[in-house]
Amino acid sequence: MIRSGYVLAGFETLATIMDLFMTGKRGRWNDNFTRADISRFLSSTCSGFLHSYGQNFPNKKKYDKYSQSEANMFTKCRDMQIFDNCNFIVDSGGFQISTGKLTRRESDLLCSMYYEFLEEHSAVYDRAFILDIPPGPGCEIFHSFDDVYKQNFDSYNTAKNLPDDVRKKIIYVHHFRTPKLWEIYTKILREDNMFSSFEYHGTGGIVANMSSDMSIPCIIYVLPLIPLINEAKKCGRDYLNFHILGGANFRDVLFYELFKITLKRKHNFDLNITYDSSGPYKQVMHARFLHAKDNVGNIQKMGIKPKHMDQRF
């Protein structure tokens, strides 16, 4: 089976469900498969399994054991033996800052604790996102765009100066969704060999732009992709490891495969694209629909809002 570029967000939920089922605490377990079977399936189909370090950060009274608890979660999941040869990925929790879920004090604390966590517990994960903080609705920590630049540059520079074994695991995130963010993040990208300090790169804002990407005269992913490819070529690289936060529907995946084929054929350039389930999560939890096959094999939207639950598909 060919491994896809799909990364499962919130994988600790899957781990709990599987473990409860296989230990007979949930469902009708009948030795349906082994842990090795599950491990082979997950490692051969998914590119990674993602957990947000900052998702439980808001409104906590004490943080002295927070990082150890997060490390224990990764260790516990690995010990379940259903994730052998799988990549564990840490998200920073910058999204919680940008959407106003964290106060200024909590935001400052997260910024310092996250990078300490990456250094002290580097053995429990395989990749980690840089702590990026684009301004969003309700964000409390910015007073001007100069603040946006300074906060993000400080964070990115901290990541750049991590020990080599940690820095090589970092996924650098390049934002682009407004002209001012384009200016700020492009400036950071081109300062002091920032791009070349990292092996993995990515972009955010895809989910936020889903409603408007049909109105612009290009496929939205090329906007952050082109400058990153140009930086890679300047560094003498013939590859780019590119993660897209969100953007995992059928149309998106088709575009990714076309990009990869085109770049290889036209430029002999290897584009390695991965993408995560934050888009499908928003689809299920907010838009409240699933994709399912109908009686003739076509993919249709199946509404799961309460008012539709008494109807047949």
C-alpha cells in the first residue's frame, strides 16, 4: 500500500478508541486484528499523527507538570504498539493564541514552554511545527503589525537557534493570506538564512481561505508554494518538504498530485506534500456533513445535523 500525504490531527483520540476496543472495554472485541496489523496499516497509509501541545493550555491554574504530561501522552501512545514506524508530530498551539483563546500571560508562557518542551522531550516526537502566531479574531497579544513581525521573528529565530537535533525536526510555517502578512512573513523568510536552517516547510491559512479561494484567478496553494520553491532553488536544493495545514478534500489532493508531477517533469524538482485533517474536522464539526458513497458509487454529501438525523441517505 502506498503511503499518502495525510496527517491525522488529534491522533490521541484514535489511540484511546483503539486501545479500549482491543482491551475489550468498548465494543465487541473478538481478536479481529493484532496491534502489529494496525501498526502496519497506519504506518503504510498515513504520513504522520499530529497532537497540539497547546490545546489544553487555556485557563489552567498550574503549568508545572504540563510539559511532562504532554510527553507522557506521546510515550503512552507509542507504547500501545499500534504506531510503530509512524511519525509523531507536535503542533505548537499558536492557533490558540491567534484566535484569542489565550490571554497575554498564557501566550507568553506558551511561547517559552513550547520550545523548552521540544528540547527536553525530543525523543518522544519526530516532527514539530514552529510556533507561528498570525493575528486572528480575538487575538490579544498584538497592538500593531510591528508587534506581529517582532513576535513571529523572535519565535522563528528561537527555533532557528535550537540544537541541531531539535532544529532538524522543525516544520517552518510561511503565512500569506493577507498582503500585510505576505510582507511580514516574506521578510522573515529571507532574513539571515532563515529558509536554509530548516528541512521542512509548510503554510497555514488554507482553512480560513476556503470560502474565497474560488474567487481568485489561481489555485490558492501556489501563493506560498512559489516563494518557498524559489528559496529552495537559491539554496541549491532540488526538493521541498511542504506541509499544508488543512486543505485535505478531494479537489485539494488532486491539485497536490498535479503539482508534484508537473514540478518533477518540467523542473526535475521533488515536491513532497503532506496535509492534515483540520479541514475535514471543520467540515464534520461545524458544517456537519460527511462524504459517503451512494447506491451507484458516487460520492455525496451526507448531512449529519440534528434535523437531518431521522432521514435516510
